[in-house]
Amino acid sequence: MRRIVSAIEEAPLGWGFIIICAEAIIAFRIALEITFSHVLNDVLSIYVSIVFFNAWFLALFFSLILYLSFVGKIAQKKVARVLLFGLPVILLPPIGLILGISDRIVFLVGTWKEVLYHAATFLMFHEYLGVFFAIEIIIFLIGVFFFLTLHGAVIRSFIGVIVAYGVLIFLGTEPVFFETILKSGSFGFSYDQRFAFLNIVLLTASGILIFFRERVGQARHILSRFRPRRMMFFFSLCIAMLMGALASGHFYFLNFSAGLLLFCFFIAHTLLINDMADVAVDRVSNPARPYPSGALGKGTMHFLHGAALVAMGAMLVVFQSPALFVITAVNIVLSVAYSTFRLRKNPFSFLLAAWGWGSAVLYGFFAQDPSSAFISTSALTLFYAFFLLLCFFIPVKDIKDIVGDAREGVRNFMTMAGYEKGKIVTAISASISFPAFAIVMDDALMLISSLFFSVCAGIFIMRYERFGERPLFLLLFFFLLLGIFVI
């Protein structure tokens, strides 16, 4: 037994291969369930269900990797290989569907007393689950016990098995555990959409934890070096998205959270693809960033980028929103044109960036009304105002990249006019951005306030060597924050 487990643990399987194989097994399980279940008849619900169960199984897979690695003090990758080897056990429960013993596979529901009874009997006497689930659970627990025993004391293994089963029961009792939260009126999703979004959140959180624990040094480098001074710019985009949500006439918190998560996946896509395309520039202007510094390799960058694209697709399926699908598709095309096809070198490339970041308003609006195909006049005006604001403001980020941009033939205010004249042009541009927003929004108080922000922006840019870019992004954030209370 020890030799077999050791051979599995040391198998030359990377994370990419492990996740792909796990997804293949999970997809086969889901296909069996959809094919032989008698309750999944709605076409749209099938798409949401596919995302729902994929995210659920992968979240459980990642959670068990984290837990078993922690309790057994074993490397995460070794745990992942062993769990992958045992993952086909999830193909046992659909046998009940194939044989006609049951017509569906459900989560544990009912009172907590009933849930605990079924958990204590390994679901043996559950109406829809029964013996095949019991066999699956028993095999899983025996496997966990022997695996932990090979790496530690027996008593510790018993405790580990109990908690591992607790992890499984926790994820298997979503309808009961999250019943109060998901029955509130703070969202406009259907029942399936709510839980699909919840599973994506659990999967994202567990995946990030695995990455950070697996590559501690890289994680610290990312947190400290991945555009840390522009975090306020991200918060500014969140404010813009909140404005778009409020422009819908109502506010569902869960819808806003889901829209924000979708937009974060889009941001991850744009940052990763841009860093891969601009690596030559960053080696000169931003050598501390993860990719040019070597903290993240090319394979890892491609893997993270692929994960971001898959996550965006999953979120779009959950939303079932044609408008969000079109907006995201357009943004992806523009980001690829901007970075991969080097439109970044065009002097008017800031228009593409302004469109992409300005779409935060649209994400906020349509996340509140996923089925809507039309945008209100107020939201459209807000989008135009934010787009215009960014058109004039975005060039400030080119100041510190002037050396790398000049070497790579990038044309912008700084490279075409030179450093000193470029700062003057950029200062004028940034100073115009705030009044332009106020004029489009047709708000007198915002227009008066914008004059103060314009003067500050001009001063900070002309004395850039002393202040850097952080105060500029702080100005943008507080200006938009003011807009929420004024407009």
C-alpha cells in the first residue's frame, strides 16, 4: 500500500494535467447525471446546472486538497495526485440513475436533524441517494484514513477523516446551510443561478488559496508588485460599476457582487495578456513585475489567463444575459487587439483602454437587469461621461513607462513630445478629464468641484518626480466617490 501511494504521489503530473483530468472525470459524471435524470428538462437550466456542478465538484476537490495537505502536512501536489487517482469514485452514484433505482441526485435538504441522520448513516436511507452514495462515501473515508495513516498517527487520521467528511457534508448541504442568505430579497437571480454563483465563489477562493500556498514566494511577489500603486484605480472602477448599478433604479447586492466578480475576471484577463505582450517594455520600465522579473513563468501566465477566460465564460452562463455576453466579447476582442496585435503602439490606443475600463458602468447596469437588452438614458449618459473621463485621464499611466515605450516604438504623449513637454500635455489632458465628466453629467456642483481636482492633477503631474502616480489615482477615486453622493 505504501509503495502504491508513494508511486502516485511522485507521479510526474503537473497542476495543469491534474486539473484537466479532474475536469474530464467531473464532466463525465455530469453528463451521466443530465442524461439519465428525469428532472433536468429545461435547456437553459441545463447550461446553468453544468456550471453549477462543475464549480461544486472542483470546489470540493480543491477544498480537500487544502485540508488534507494541512492536516497531513503533505505537499499539495502530492495530495492532488492521490485525490485524482481516487476521483473516479464519483461515477458510482449515477449507477442508481442508469438502473432506474432513482430519478435524480439531490443535495441534502430538510431540518438539521434529518440532515445529521442521513450524514450519520452515510445517506444509506436517503430517498434519492441511497446505497451507491453510501458506497462512494465509505470508499472515500477509508481512502482518506489510509492516506493520512501513512503520513501520521492513527488518532490524528481518525480526526482527519471526520473533518474530511465534514467538508463533504458542508458542500452537500448548501440548500440548508445557505438557506437564510439565499432567500433574502437582495438579488434578482433564480434559485439555480444563486447557487451556481456561490459555487463559483467557493471554487475561486479555494483555487486562489491553493495557488498562494503552492507558490508562496510568487504569491508574495504578486501581492507586492502587481501594480500595487494602481489599486485605487481598481477601486475607482468599482465606484463606476456601482454608479451603473444604481442607474438601473434598484440594487441587488448579489447581482452586483456577481457582476463585480465577472469584471474582475475580465481585469485579470487584460492584465495577464498585457503583461505577456509588454514584457519587453516592462523589463525596462517595470522590471519588478511578476512576469519580467521571472517570478511567474510563461506557462503559469498562460494557465492563469486560460483560467480567467474559463471563469468569464462560467459567469456569463450564470447570468444568461445577452447584453453582458456581447459587452464581454467586445472587450476581449479589443484587449487582444490592444495587447497581442500591438495596437498599443498607436497614439489613439487609449480609446480602446477607455472603452474597456468604462464598460464597468455597463457591467453594473446589466448585472442588475440580466435579461434586459436596452440601457436607460441615465446609464448611457454615465457610460459616456466615464468613457470621456478615462480618455483624458489614462495617459497619466504612460509617464513612468516612457523609456520602455520609446524603445519599443510605442507612440503616446510622452514618447512623441519628450519627457518635459509630454508631462505638460498629459497634465492638460488630466485636468480636462474631471470637468468633462461633470459637463456630460450636467451637474453644476460636480463641475465646480472638478476645478479643484483639475488643479491638483496638474500639480501632481508637473511634479511627478516627487509625487509619482499614486496621488493621481487617489484623485480619480475621490472624484468618483463624490459623484455617487452628488449626482
